[in-house]
Amino acid sequence: MKVGFVNGCFDILHIGHKRLFEFAKNNCEYLIVGIDSDQRVKELKGDSRPLNCQYDRKEMLESIKYIDKVEIFNSEKELINLVKVHHPAVMFVGSDYKEKNVIGSQHAKKLIFFERIDGYSSTKAIKDITNRRNM
């Protein structure tokens, strides 16, 4: 079975995420999504994040038809181990990581970059909502 792997925070789901999952599932038979724990999101994005707790994010992702399994990781080391254990045939990553180190990619057979959908960003959506409240 051709296993695919995607990881991220996925705090507020948007159409860009849906298209990423759809693209990934069309290029593998079994799609695993790794999500950052609440602690890790706070470390990476600040104390105001995540908006949705890891268990809610996990449950929402599990309801998406393209996703077969969701796992939570708490550190870079845990992410690397997660990819290593599943040893995916392909790891899908946003195109903004083309010139960056992709954590865990050494344990995937192939890396495919997904072109981000312009205008869609959880961080941008959260800032827009916050700015509207402050008007």
C-alpha cells in the first residue's frame, strides 16, 4: 500500500487544506496526517495559538474523507520518529518549503511540493478576525 504523509498545525481549516488533502490522497492509497500538539503550536506561533485544541483539530481532520489516520506529535524529534515509523512512499509539503529543511523527509521515499492556494492561510485568517474585533 502506498502511504502518504502530511503534517501541520491545521488550527483553522480552509479550502487550501482541503485541496492539499485531496491532492495527497489522489497520489497515495493511505494518507496519514501529523498534527502539532498544543504545546508545540504555542512554541512555534505564540501563546494565543492554537485556537482549537489538539483533540478538536484531530477529530475534525479524522472526519475528512481523504484522511485515513491522524497522529499528534509534540516535538521535532517526535515528528521525525513518526515519519520514520510510517516510512511513507511520499511526503507532501507546502511549496513554501522548497528551499527549507523538511523535517522527517529523509525517511520518506519521495517529497512532493503542493502549490499553496493564494489567499488562504490560517495565520492570516486569525489576524483578519482579530483586526475586525479591534475596529
